[in-house]
Amino acid sequence: MSTITFVTAFAKSERHQLADLLLRLGPDEPTLCAGWTTRDLAAHLVVRERRPDSAIGMLVPPLRARGENIRLAKAAEPFERIVEQVRNPPWWSPVSNPLTDELANGGEFFVHHEDVRRGTDGWEPRVLGAEQAAVLWRNARFAGRMALRRAKIPARVVESSGLGEFTVGDNPQVTLRGSAGELALFLFGRQRAARVQIDGPAERIRQARLGL
């Protein structure tokens, strides 16, 4: 397993590691995002930061096609240019300016970094430092509560190193146990690639559409 060293800016570290990996792999490798190559994922990240108008489709389904067209146009650009924009976000972006970057992007870039790392066989989980684990546990709690409530799945979620636990719903029949990073991946909809122990009936939660 590779080790993540302690950094104070987790989002920035994940951003640069992801950009390096994208350049090393090239534009046509698979990712955990169904139907998306590395080019598609990189274009998504750029559009998310530079075209906030494209996100309206996530909230207003009739406008979803417009957002996808914006992403496809970005994906058609030279791959190296797209990755350079992933690496260097605009200072004015609502989600990646100096005031919001860590809050909005720590979990986001970790998950998408793993989308690329785990898109093909041969990967192993990275070992996180305590600061990174704390960031991801915060993201797992926030996203997990929303996702499990939306899926109507009562569940108990336990972080295996002792960071804490939370419960959604009454009388949960299923318990998730794992590290902060693996739980974040699971609760952001990457169930098949997350190394999480499931105690209780597993099929429904494995198949559920989790994530934001």
C-alpha cells in the first residue's frame, strides 16, 4: 500500500496527484464512473469549477442535457489542456476559491482520484494520515446520511479506527464498517470498489443508488 503523508491542504494534494495520474494514464482509460473514461472525468471536474451554470441540470432535470453538452464540449479539447485546468482551478470558482476549496473539494477529489486509481485491476487502498481520515469521515457522515435517507435504508455506519459512528433510520438491520476513506467511497456510490464490511443483509445496500 502507498502512504499519504500529512498535508494541511488535502484537496490541493488530491488535485495534484489526480492530475499527475491522468497525464500518466492518458485520456482513454476506464474509471469507476460508469461510461466515463479519464477524459470524461477530467472534463467533468473542469466544468464543475468553471461553468457553475452547468450544475443547474443536477437540480432541474429538464436542463440536464445542457450541462452534459457543456461537459462534452470540454471533453473534445486537447487532453493536456483539460488536465492543466484540473490542476489549476480559477480563483473565482464558487467551489474552489481559497475560502471553499478544502470544504468543497477534499472528499470530491479523493473520490475522483480513486475513480481513476480503481478503474482497472491491481490497485490497493492508500493508507491515510489522521488529518486526511478526519476530512473523509466528515464527508462520509454528511453524504452518508443524505444518501441512506434518500434510499430509505436504515443503517449503522462505524469508522473502524475509532473516529465515530452514526445511524440513519430506526432499527437498522445492516451495519457498515470500514476506514474513513472506504466508507466515503461506499457512501458516494462506489460500493463495488470500496472495501467495507457489511454486517446484515447486503444486497439492497450494495445495489442502492448512493452518492449526492
